[in-house]
Amino acid sequence: MKSLIDFFEDSVKSYPDNALIWEKEKDSFQSYTYKQVKNEVHLFANGLLALNLQKSDRVALLSEGRRLWLVSELAILHIGAINVPLSTKLEADNDLIFRLNHSEAETIIVSKNQLDKVRTVKSQLRYLKQIIILDSTEELQENEYSISKFYDLAKAHQSQHPEKLDSFIKEVTPQTHANICYTSGTTADPKGIILSHRNYTANVEQAFSYINIPQNYKTLVVLPWDHAFAHTASLYSFMHKGASIASVQIGRNQHETLKNFVTNMQEIKPEILMSVPALAKNFKKNIEKAIEGKGPAASKLFTSALNFAYWYNGDGQNAGKGLKKLTYPIYAFYKSLLFSKIKERFGGNLQYFIGGGALLDIELQRFFYAIGIPMYQGYGLSEASPIISANTPKYHKLGSSGKVVNQLEIKICDSDGNEVPIGEKGEIVIKGENVMQGYWRNEEATTETIRDNWLYTGDLGYLDKSNYLYVLGRFKSLLIGADGEKYSPEGIEEAVIDHCSLIDQFILHNNQNPFTSGLIVPNKEKIKQHLKSTKPSIDSDETIVEILNQIQAEIDHIKAENKESFNFPARWLPSTLVVLKESFTEQNKLLNSTMKVVRPKVEEYFSNEIEYLYTPQAKSFISETNINNLRTFLKDE
């Protein structure tokens, strides 16, 4: 068994001159070798010791992804302290205050861009003693250290106490706590997930069950580095194999950083990218927009190419097999004419994406597979460090979440905790060295989630005979009918979003009601395209009613096709629908930091709309409420 320090030091010995980190601060990317990063980690660790940090102290890290993010974490781990990685999406409010006070973090490492947030709430942080700023800054407040001032302390300490760091390193074991990662906040108080060094190293070993990363490979990490998936699958997996990690050039704000990502892809030319559904949808939207911009003929050709590729690829495992082999020249033609040009947008070297986070719907999987840069969907959760299953180039089935990784026990259980047979749905339950140590200062939640060393994920799914896992949604966020029957809503919600072009977000509601209802967030961009030809005024009732009729027609089509295409229980399809005046966003706290809808908060936020859904007026979709709501949405969004 190895600690993360063992992993790092082993890689430094094996690949001293390989580039570990690529970082762009000004005009071009600069590489930092494994050996160089080790020297900086040891210097940073000495700085922490100079500030009198001790084993098991909690240190919060609030920064954009960059070289010093990884250096900071590795330095914290080298002295046996615990990193509390925080999302840069957190605002200077109770979300940030809770995490810092609950973890009892006495030290905060922060980037210049995030510093104001910490200063704003500083008076409410009960345990805070010092702040280390990862940049130069002109005005330092009390107990703040700029990076240059901090490194001066570090060098003095390293010179005066050359053996001290080694004595701390020797006390770190695989069971030492490495991180406290806070959940995204789908409940009132987020839970702090305790992950040990061995949780991480075990999961990195599991990640390579069916895949390998050559040491010459690079990845450009666009996901936040505190994100459990990015943390393990990008930072530590690539580090373990002697490969390279590139950080996206940091912009003045999140939007500018995302714009830099497009440029950085051309510069770094990554072989692998990590993605989540929200990012995948954005990539797809931009590709389709670029094709549309080339005119109707190009759009028609692209649609033909996609449809052919969907047929040719099948479920992935049988791509191009059997009689399909004879049609390879057609696929090769589309590939050279269209798909290879799209690949250039991602730098030209991209072999595949690894998809994590929420469930990636099968249409997105088919799309990226068709254009020659497959998005291999995986499944996991932070409590499992996080990888549980993954599709890989050698083993994949589109629509699944991949084969369950090695060195992991898994079972599917019913609501009474009894294991169900292969192919039957139930809660996904796992056991392995990657399972968390528990929730920080929350024994009740720990004993509820981990029973007899088995982690109850709260997710609904089933296994097939080849050990591929199919994740269907949340086991615990079920709809409940008036008769007490329960049903998972995610499949229907995904189908509505995928097959209704004018709907952007959609959730079902049934809390022991006589029937199920639906809340609709329209797709403003698609509505504008839909109306482009006639260019009517969105102020007119006639236009609004036309859009509502189109939305209703799309929903009705799903209901008509249900038995053949979807096979949902008809009683769980929505009987009434309401259009909402605003989207689910991180700003209104209806999406969490991993872009998942926080269902209880949506139901609370739109309680009036839900009440309306069970009135006689809601029986007609073309109602005064929906006309007014859609008009407001189109004007204000």
C-alpha cells in the first residue's frame, strides 16, 4: 500500500525530466519537470512548517487550477496535514463560511482572484490564523503572506532545519487523512468527505483496470481541480504514469478562462480530456453552430454523416463489425471530409474524452463517438475517491457507465438492503479501499452511508452479465404517487430534454399527488432559431402561443412514442406542465457546483408554480400563466 507521497516520489525517480505541469502565465506555455516540481513542493512544505503547521491540521485551498495548486496540495500532504480543497464557484457567503468553520481550517491558501472572498468573510472565520496568497500583491493585511514573502520564510526554514521535513514525511502512512472534500450542497449543510492517501492511491490503481496512459500523453484540465473526478483522473492518474498535466490559462473571470481553454487546446494539443455533461453539451452546441454557419448544404451533409456513423458504430463494442465492414470506405470518406476537421478544433491529437460527473446521455455518447473522439462515460462519487466504473477504448458500451473497476466489490440492493439478481434495478452499493473514511464530524451521516464497510451510494442502477454498470439516476430522489408507489424521474427528464428541442431544463414533480406534473425551462436560443424566418414580435400573444403549441407537440410526441421507444410507465409521464420564468443556475442555487439540479431547492423555489400545477387552470397548457411566464422568460433571460 502506498501513500500519495510514495506515488509522487516514485514518479520523480522514474521520470525526473518528464514534464509534470504545463502552465501559461504570459505568452506561451512553460513546462516544469517532475524534479523541478518536487523541489518546489519541498520548499513550500518548509514554508508551512515555518508557520508552525502540524500533522492533521486542516489547510483550505481556494484557487483556480494551476501549478501552485498541485504544489500546495502535495506540500500539505508531505507534512501530514489535511487539504480542504474548495470550489472557486463558492461565493463570499454562508457556503464558504460553513466549510471553513466546519473543517476548523486555521490556514487558507488562496489565489489573488479569490482573496477578496476570504477577506470579506474573515471576521466570521472562528479558527483562521493565517492566509497564504499564491501571487504577488501590493497590500497585505495582518497575518497575510504573499508568495514571495512566504518563500522567503520557507528558504530560511529549509536552511536552518534541513532534516525537519523528512521527519514529518516519515510519519505519513497510507491511512493518513489527505483531503476533506465537501459535497456540493444538495442539502442544507454540505458534508465533508474524508479521503485518506490510500483512498486516492487505490482508486488511481483501479482507474487503470482497463486503460493505460503513455508517459508522452498530455491532458488540459478544464474541470475545477477541487472536483473529485478531475483530482483523481487528471492530476494523480497522469502523475502516476509520468505523463503531463496542463492548466488552463487563468482569465480575469470564469468566462475569460473558458475562452482561453479553446486557445490552449490548440497550443497543448492534448491526447485526453476529462469532461462532464455540461461541458460535453457545450462542445456539441459549438460544433453544431459552426456547421450551421457554413450553410444548409454543409448542415445536410453533416446530418447524413452523423446518421451513418451512428449506424456504423452501434453500441461501440460492435462498431464496424459483421457486414458493416464492407461500408468502411463510406465512414472513412466522412471522417476525412468532416470529422477530422472537427478534431482539429480540439488540437488535432485528441484520442478520446473521459466523461464523469452526472450521467452523460446516450445521444451525447453517440455524437462524440461518431466524430471520432469518443467520450467514454464513467461513474463514481466523491465518497469513492471517485471512480467506480468506466468505459475505455478496449471495453465500452454506449449507454452504459462502463465496466466496474478491479479490486472493487459491487452489489445492487433493493430498498430493504437485499441484493437483487443481475439485470434488476436497485441501489448501487460498493466496497473497496477507495471508499472514504467517513464524513468529517458527522457520525450520523457516516453510519447511514457506510454499513459493514459497504458504501450505499444512493444511486439507482443495474449490472449486466458482462459487469457493465448502468446508472439510472438517484435511488433516493424518487417520485411518490398518491398510492405510495415510487419511481425515479431521471429517465423521463433526460428523454424530454433530449427530444424536445425547445426545452432546455425539465424536472418532474410528484409528492403523493394524484398525478405527475412537469416544470419547463425553455431553450431561448432554439426558440429564437425557430422564430428566425418570420421574425415576429415576442410581445404578441400569437407568437407566444405558437411556441407553447410547439413545446406541447414535442411532449405529446414523446407520449405517443413511449411504448415503442422509451417504455416509461405512462402514469409517471406529466399530466400538467408549467413554464418557468427563469432557468436553474448556480446563481439562484438551483444547480450545485457540479451542475446537477438540486431538486429540493427547485421545489421550494417554485412552490407557487407547483401549487398551480394541481389547479383546474393547469389542465390546459395554453394558459394565461404559461403565456405570461414564457413572455417574461424570453425578455429577461
